[in-house]
Amino acid sequence: MKVQTSIDQALAGIEDGATLMVGGFGLVGIPEKLIAGLLRKGVRNLTVISNNCGVDDFGLGILLKNRQIRKMVSSYVGENKEFERQFLAGELEVELVPQGTLAERIRAGGAGIPAFYTPAGVGTPVAEGKEVRRFGDKEYLLETALVADFALVKAWKGDAAGNLIYNKTSRNFNPMMAAAARVTVAEVEELLPAGALDPNSIHTPGVYVQRILACTDYEKRIERRTLRAA
């Protein structure tokens, strides 16, 4: 059965040293409840592949603060002061990846493509130690695919077969991560019986999802709220 009855059940098998993909862009579309479950579970020495690392007191930031993350593979980390402190102190290993390259490395992992060439990063520190090859009149950098032990994703709706629909921009990295892990765990706001979703609206087919869990009471925090003066 793919449907899980608790967060602890959904996170079973994630142990110290695991490599995780965690969906979201900023705080949009992050698996809030599964991240909180990892905090309670207390697993450590995690390698986390995610666009960013939340903020100091929310999202992946709570795992970072609790020293559960050993390495981050990310494209943007500017919203987290504790991230900066740990990195500068040599307490956190960081692999910074251009955002488009990060997305394609994950997509390639899900598609079974071991590596690809991209012009992003050529002539910069990103290219250090990597193969550079010329195609036509342009140089390209060889980047390897990313895969993970587990992917933790967040969807708007799902069904008992594991099919997922994301809500607008909360789709972001979630679909490609769902395809690039050995075990994908999805938390959803609404869980429906198999067959209840319009097949033409499904973003992630259930074949990619091994576990699914319905969650409630989402905070859906906004990183920076800017209001127009009255």
C-alpha cells in the first residue's frame, strides 16, 4: 500500500548518512510536514539536494540548525544566516550549482541520463575539475546527473495510486525530484481514491511515487512579505 498513516511510517528507512532530494523553491512547495518529521526522527549526516535551505527557523533551516545536514547541493542560499555561519566556519559542505544546471542534473537522474554538456559555468569556479569540450564555436561543461536515496515532495492533490497534481508555482522542483530517487515520499493536501484525478491534469504519475500521505494545517510561510503603503 502506498498510502501511509503517519509521518513516521512515511519516513521509515531514512537513516544517518542518507542522500535526500527535497522539493520547493524558497518556501513555496516545500514538504513542511516531512521536514518536521525528519527533525523529530533525528537522523544526521544528511546530504540534501534542494534549490535552497529554507530560512533560519523554517523549512530545511530547522534541520540545519539542529546539525542534521552534512552537505547541501543547492543553487541559492541567501536567506539563511545559520547556513552562512556554518559554511564559513567549515561546519557545512556546500556544492553550489547554477539553478538551471541543478534542475537538469535532477531531471537527467530521473531519465537515466548519466551526464550532459551545458554552457553554464564555463570559465567560472563551477568548472574547476570538470571536463570542458568544444561543440561548434562554443565551450560546454560536463555535468553529472543527480539521484537520491529518498525524495520528499509536496503536492496539492494526490490519489491512492500515487498520482500527483501540484498547485501553480509550487510545482517547481517537485516533479523532477519525484522521478530521481529510489524512494519518493509525497505529502499532499488532499488525498483522493485512485481514479479520482483527471488523467490529463496529473503532473507526476504514480509510478514514481512509493509512499503518499495526507497532511493538514500547513503554515505556507512567505519569505518576505512586501505591502504597499496605505
